[in-house]
Amino acid sequence: MLTVGVDLSSQPLRTAACSIEWTVAGPRIRQLFAPPVDDDQICELASGADRVAIDAPFGWPEAFVQSIVANASGGPWPDAPASSLRFRATEMVAQQVTGNAPLSQSTSPLAFLGFRAARLRTRLGPLGHPAAVDGSDGIIEVYPAAALARWGLPAREYKRDEPLHHARRIAIVDALLDALPGLSGYTDTLVASSDALDALVCALVGRAHAIGLVDQIPPELGTLAGTEGWIWVPRGAPADLSSSGTERPGRVAGAADP
């Protein structure tokens, strides 16, 4: 099995990517790219992968989309709460895991990341169609902070070039290598670049999704997840990812051709 993780930014300058090969002997990092990484590189890396896990919002709040459509067609602006225009259901669920207030793709600079993610999903999807926003075709939305929080690792203040943040990156890398020794060999890059570290975490969550070690979409939110997208959060511990598990169907053949 091959999983790919992408820490996507609105520009290649802050984008990193990682691929992990999973064998009976355990995982090993096949490739790790610190920034910059462009869309062509991502598509090439994703070609043939069983899971592609991307840290970027895949959709917009349904109430926001409906309001924009109504306004554009000359209709009245719907009477929707401001929070439903700003946040997707999955972001509110993820907040319960991380304790962090979510960012809003519809009302913040995060929108530029969403534009790039939408273009990339179009390239990665099967047979010329955009990848499904709910991850049903193996191209999934993930949130490294939620994964780290679920694993009991530092999920805040680890991204900057400051002593505290640097120390927390060391702690995260050490914990992941202790649980999955086969990932060794890139310690310096992972400690130096929070983007590369997030890409690794994304690839790990891709494995969790493939073997069913993730929180499932609540039935009552299934339809909404199909239009807004869904952040997949792992269950268990990083060491559990080495187990064979029950592998779920992978990506559609032919997807992610460069």
C-alpha cells in the first residue's frame, strides 16, 4: 500500500508532500518533499497511490453556497445564521477534537487555499471528474492538528521557528519514530520544516483511513458531508497503523494521472 500526504498551501512556496510505503515489514518513507511543491509534483507523487490525504478544505458551507447562488440569481438572501455561513459541519466536529477554533474558508484568506484545492481535486479525480469531497474515492481531506491531538501529541505551537515550537516538533517526530521506526531517515527535515512534518502526518492519516482506523461520518451528516466535505480524524495510536487492518477499497483506477 502507498499513501501520500500533502500539506497544501495556496502557493507552492509553503506546500510539502510525503509518500509512505506500507509493507509487512512496516512503513517506510518513499519520498519526502519540503517546500516548494507544485501541482504537477503532487499529481506525479499521487499517481498509483491508494490514498491521497490533503490538508486543505474540500468544500464550502452549504448555507454559504446556497446564499451565494440565491444572491447571484436575483433572489433574496436566505435567513441563515452567520455561523452556518462561516463553518462547515465537519469543522465544528474537528473543533471538539482539537479544542482549536476552526478557520473559515468562506470568510478568511483560507479561501485562496480552497481555490487551489478545488483545482487539484479536479486533476486528481477519476476520469476527468473532481475527486469526491467526502473522501469516498480515496482522496481525503485531513487536518494534522486533529490527528496530533487524537494521538496525544502537541497539536499547537509547533509551526514557527521559535525554541518552543522547535522543541515540540522534536517531541512529535520522536514519538512518531518510536511508534513507527521504519519512518526514520528524514528526522532533520521533519524537525526543520513543520510543512514537511504535516505532510507526513497527512500520509499517516491516509493509512488510518485505508484500514478503517478513523472516525466515521455520523449518519445524520452524511448528505451534508457529500457537499461540504469531511475531515477524517484517526482513531487509536500511531503504532496501530502498522497492523494490516481491513483495507477499504482504494482510489479509482486512472486517477491522479499527471
